[in-house]
Amino acid sequence: MNRLPVTLRARVLARCLLIQAAWNPRTMLGHGVAYILAPVMRFARGREGEDLELARHIEHFNAHPYLSSVALGAVARMEVDAADPERIRRFKTAVRGPLGAIGDRLIWVGWLPSLSLGALTLLALGVSGPVVVLIFLAVYNVGHGFLRVWGWNAGYSNGEDVARAIRDAGLQEKAQTLTQVGALMIGCLAGTVLSSTWTLFRGTQGQGVVAGLTLVGAGLFLLGIRARRRGWRPSLSLTALLIGLIAVSGALFGGPS
Amino acid sequence: MTEIAALLALAFAAGADGTAFGQFMIARPLVSGVLAGVAVGDLALGAAVGALLEVYHLPAIPVGGGRYPEPGPAAVVGVFAGGLAGAVPPPETPGALDPFHPFLLAEAPGVVPLGVLFALTFSLLGGWAQEKARALTVLWLPQPGGTGLSRSLSVVHWSGVFLSGLRGAGIAALGMIVAAGVVPYLDPWPLSPRATWGLLLLTGCIPLGSLLAVLGGVRRLGWWTAGGLLTGLLLGIAL
């Protein structure tokens, strides 16, 4: 059995960073998959067969960009082992949905919001912005990098049987834990800001203002829960509209003396 | 000029990182906002605009290839626009940042909300531009069966990184031009600093609620949120 040289594997893994660079509504990540696998096809099929064999990877494919390395590692292994092209195609079709779902849940719904909220809480507690950003980027990308490298290695080591490795890694359980951390951090940020707001509005009339703000804020929070994922677009638009109207009214009618 | 160049370079990096190269989270509004604040020499403004934008964009999760906003280059626009409205003096203690500092000590209380206004507007515009750019990508994709496919794919992908960066810088440049023309007329900001803080606080509540729903909802995660609330209150009091 041929093995990809370590340097070639590293090159292919580096190419995974560009998987979304040609995202399009027709093949989605399909052209990205072909781009990433090009060195593998040259190794496995030689210069003469490279373009011909590579062409069959230009088909619809979509997955989370970080976890796509799992599929790519497995496909690279199958290509090096000269697996039947139809089998490779069926594997890609089978694996893309779960990798997309797991990746979205683990990263976009788990890892990213948890760390974002943690960074915002640090900022609210008085840590300087550049320090917060450094901590956020460092911690986030340690996890990010680990996932890409693990995914590639798991895919390449297991080939078509990579589903077992994904199950054994407990990614869905980790995603669940991260959503709990995220919920905790939502509360933590709210509590930190609320206690700081209390300090800001301290005074004879301040307590009433803070109580009022808290009630209205809680109501808006519940509204956001009701709106679910659809809520972000109207929320952004209405916030911009509200600030714009206030700004224009200030320009037209003047501000406080 | 150096500041403008730095801001455009940051917007280029955010545009490329967000959609084409790596997704290392330079395109997150908190990161872009703070870095933009470093570029213009106003850390407090950068942190305030970046933090607020981060809260607003938390539930805008990019699942399934749907359309979502592009807040990275927009944060650059926001910091630039806020800076046009006024400056925020540096805090007395270097490295420390009272969270209300930008609101209480800014030359004008409108500095932060105007920055947020321009950032939100150009975040939505950036998302639209990104969707159109991706649709146009189909026009120059190499087709299976052609010769030199491997090389063509390399060219398309590296061009995609460059064009994504260019789109980010373009959106930022447009936003900065619009801000330069409009901000001087949006004066004075009619609300007091405390009222401004209250307003922006309230506008952040809906996105946080949406995010909790996305994470799993009150039934599954309500106690976790309540525990966090208590922890945050205690931390805020203690510190």
C-alpha cells in the first residue's frame, strides 16, 4: 500500500485552509475539495491521470470547513488505496451531511459563542481590549487547529471507516457541553453588565432606572428567545434604524444642553 | 493616511479570513473592532464598538451556506465613523478599561452609537455583497474535463482569497467615505451618556435571547443561564 509522504500530507492539510475560497451555490465546497486533493491525485495517479481523476471530485459537497478535513483525509486514503471511484463518491455523499451538522453544532453553536461570550465578560470586568483579543484568538485557534489536524489524521488513518473515529471522539457530547458553557456565559455576561450598570446608575433615582432597564431588558431577552435564529436580522436592522432616527433627530432638533 | 491604510489592510484581512482563508476569527467584530481601535489610537472606542457588534452578531450563525452579515470590515467602518464623531481619552490606569469609560468620558456621547450605526449598516451591506460575489464565482470556475485543471483550481482559489479581501477593503472604503460625508451632520447626539448606555444595553438583549434559543432554549439550558447570571453578578460586585 502506498502512503502519502508526511510533507505531502502537510501540504494537503495546509490547502484545507482555502476550502471555502471558491464557495459557490452550484458545487459549494466541491471545487475546494478538488483543489485540496490535487497533490494527492498527482501522487496516486501520476501526472497523466491527475486532471482526469481530479475532475470527478468537482461535484456538490458541503461540510463544516474545519471538519471537512475528516472527509478529505478519508478520501485521500481511499484514492491512495485505489478504491473504486463510485465507492469514493458514495462515501462523500454519505459523510457530508453529518460532518456539516456536527461541525455547526460543535463550532458555530458551541466553541465560538462560548469563547466570544467569555471574551466579552473579560472586557466587561475591565481587562484591556488587546489582551482580551489575544486570549480569544489564542484559545480559539488552539481548538481550531487541533480539530483540523485531528480530523485529517482520523480520516487518513481510518479511510472509509472514519465514522467510528468520529463516534469515539464524542464530538456530539462535546458540542452539548459547549452549549451549556455558552448558556452559562450568557448569564455571566448579563450579570457582569447588570452589576456594573447598577454602579453607573447608583443614586437616589438610579435604582428605579436600573430596575426599569432590567425589566425591559428581560422582556427583550424573552422576545429574542421567541424569535430564535430568525431574530438576528430584524434585530440588527431595527437597532440600526433606532440609532439612525435618534441621530437624525439630534441633528434636526438639537441635543441636551 | 497611515491610519486609513492600516484600517483598509485590516478590512482586507477580515474579508479574506471571514470567507476564504482559514477562518481564524480575525473577522469577528470584537477582534476587528479592537484592532481598528489600535490602528486609530483609540482603544476604548475600538473595544466598545467591537464588543457591541459582537453581541449583535452572536446569533447570526453561518449554517448551511445561508446569507449572513459580514461584521469584520464593518467593525472597521464603525471605529472610523465613531472616531469622526469624537475621541475617547485614554483611561487613567494603562491596561485597565472601565466598561463605561467610552460612554462617560467621550468628547461626545454619540461617539459609540454612531460607530455602531455605521457598522451595522455596512455589516448588512457586506453580507449582501458577499452573497452576490459567491453567486458570480460560478462564472469563472474551471470545468471538469479541461486541461490544466489542477493549475486552474489553484488560480481560482488564491484569486478567491484576494477577491474576498478586496471586497472587505472595498466595503470598508465605501463605509469610510460615507461616514466622512455624513457624520459631521449628525451632531449633536441628543441623549445623555447614561441614556445612551441604557439604549445600547437594551438593544443587546434580543440577540442574546436569540442565541440562547439557538444553543438549546430555556428548558434545556435555563439553569445554566441562571447560574451564570449569579456568577456574573457576584464577579461584578467583587471586582
